[in-house]
Amino acid sequence: MSYDSNNVFAKILRGEIPARKLYEDAFALAFPDVAPSAPTHVLVIPKGAYENYDAFVARASDAEITGFFKAVRSVAQQLGAQHYRLITNKGEDAGQSVHHFHVHILGGKTLGTLLGE
């Protein structure tokens, strides 16, 4: 799959779709999920055009990878999250609906089992 520059996260990065920015630096942007699955549900996206985790790790520079994951940690700290879950999905069968790599930060309640079973 190739990167679709018209996906919703690419449009958010370009400022074509508004988002409530919770965090932004040279590597990442964070904003609340529009359909939260937990009291705390924030998305962190890299600034680069990567369709999923595999593409990000394969093509991003070491600085981008380090900067992105440090941003995820900074966002979790900014949220005051003591306990949280990080989720990323690759492909439709895994639940990926926007094909721009992103990490979900979920918390604010006891989350239960990993797959909700």
C-alpha cells in the first residue's frame, strides 16, 4: 500500500482539517481522538508520510523515530497518565482505519484485557 496524501491525518497536518492540538514539535502532533474509547484517548502522529508502523520503522530516520517516541512519552506525561496503553494498528484486519501511522494513548480507567475479551 502506498501513502495516501489525502488521508484525514495528512489533512490535519496541513491545516486543512482543524484539530485541538495537545502537543506539537518537529516530529509529532497529538490531538484527542474524535471517538474516544477511554476517558483519555489521544492520537500521536508523526509529521512524515508513513502509512503504518512497518513503513515508519523502515523509512524514517533515526532522529524521526526517536523524536516521535519521545513525543509519545511527553504527551502521556502531559496528560498526567500514570497507567496507560499504547496501541498502533497495521492494516484493516488489525483495525487500522486511517493509513497514516499513529499511536493511540488510552487511559483514565481500568482498561481490562488487551483485546477486550
